[in-house]
Amino acid sequence: MQSPEEQFLPPDPDEMRPFFRKKTKKLINKLTSVQKAVSELIHDGDYISIGGFGMVRIPSAVLFEIVRQKKKNLSFAGHTATFDCIILAAGKAFNKCDISYVIGLEAFGIPKQTRKYFETEVNCTEWSNAALAWRYKAAAMGLSFIPIRTMLGTDTGRCSTAKEIICPFTEKKYLAVPALYPDVAIIHVHEADIYGNSHIRGITVSDQDLARASKRVIITAERIIPAEFFRNNPENTTIPFYLVDALIEVPFGSYPGNMPYEYFLDADHIREWIEAEKDCEKYSAFINKNIFECNNFNDYLNINGGLERLRNLRDIEYLIENKKES
């Protein structure tokens, strides 16, 4: 449901500075539960952004809990957002979306119910993936906008809130894209210490800028590790503790997506999900079984093969990584 030129959040850094100034920088234990983090840090009407990309390193446990707790009227950044978007759409959790790359699962196909939801119930403002990433960059830098060349002269640019400007030095034309300051960022990482220092192996996408741009940051981690990992080698710190508000240990927390170097995506389950979306009744039953009838993320893992299936996915990922190295 297209509604061009709707600015979902103000880009003014001066409105954000008082919040960031008061945010605690204490080195304290931030371990909590998924249920508590979602209940206390995500409110109806919030703007949320998700780390990772597509079906890779997504914070599935928190996304499922958002739906389970029936959060509503969220705004959502559709930046390289496919399966995370599909999970949230299952609960109709958001009604506004800064949209760049959503819904489609490449070779797996298009989830029909999710697509219908976007076409009928979601207000969308368009961006390119790069433009959304640079909006985080602008916010992380404490700016209200950043000049880019992407989207100039395109329908995507016309369906965004970007403004054409002239460079005062060269008189060249640029597109000014507004900074994006989300209420909540949700990011899944490989490992973290109890204070929230986090380490991502491999591509970080825009997660470092996202963490700096957001009011509140929820981190889920495959494992909790000693703080010495960061203290002895500061370069291991992808996201520093003072940006993080809540930390949850969630092994296999990106399932059914891929966690690089940890486990492969569950292609069979993803196909099952896409197939269920072809029929309203089957879709409703599928969502009830996999979300609402599960008390937590572990229940969801168990009904979809449990530890044996997860070990198989881990073996597949290890085989792929070994082939790359050989």
C-alpha cells in the first residue's frame, strides 16, 4: 500500500542527543530473557530495525517473541529484510515500512500472504538498500542527512523523502537522504560478554552504524564468552557494550536462517513456510503451530527437528566452509 513521501521518524540529531546523553555507560551485567527484553524494550508504535541480512544472521528468537506478544503498529526498516520481514508480517506487527528489499526469498519464491499484507495494510516509503544503510550512517555520525548519488532520477527516489540538493563546492547535484534513528535495533551476533560487547564473524552489513543510530539495542548471541576476549584484543569488538541495553544467549538464534560459520539455513522448513502461505487456512494453522502454540524459541526449534536437525545444519555449514578453504 504505497504512500510516497511519508517520513516515519524525525531526522533531527538534536532531538536524539538528550536521550543518548542520559543512556547509561556503566559496565553492568545485561543478561536477560527474550520475553523480558521484548516486553520492556519494544513498545507498540516503536520503529524497529533488524541486523543481519535476508536469511543470514537474523535475530529470529526476538522476532518470534514480538509476534507472540502481539506487538502492534510498529514501523519497520525493510533493509535487506526478507525472512525477518516475513516473521513480523505473520503477526501483522507493523503497518509502516521504509522499504528497499523485502518479502522475496530468491530461489524459494514469494510468500503470498506476506505480499498481500504489504499490498493492503502497510504504508511504504521507498529507498535503495544503499540509501537505507547510509541513513543509519548519517544517524551514527550525529547528522540530520547525508548526501548520496544513489536513486537520483529514479522512481525509487521520487517515492522516498529524499531531497535534491546542490553541492556548495562543486555545484554538482546530490540526493540528501534523512538520518534514520530507530527506537530499537535487534541484532544477532556470534558471541558477546555479559556486558554486551559483541563480536560478529564475517560481514557486518550495517550493524555497527545501526547500533550507534538506535535508542535501544537488543543483542542475541550464539554464546556468552569471557570479557577477556574483548579486553585483551579490543579489535574483536564489533559492537561496544555502552550501546547495548539487553543481551540474551540464544544458541541457534538465527534459525531457520543461516548463521555464517555456525549452521546452514533450514531450506526444507523455509519451503514449508512458503508453501503454507499459498492457502489462508494452512497459513493460519502453520503460524499457530510455529509461533502462538510455542511458549518460547526452544519449543519452536524442538518441533522442527530439535537438536538432531540443528546438528545436521551445523555439519552442512562446516562442509561448506571447509570447501571454501580447500
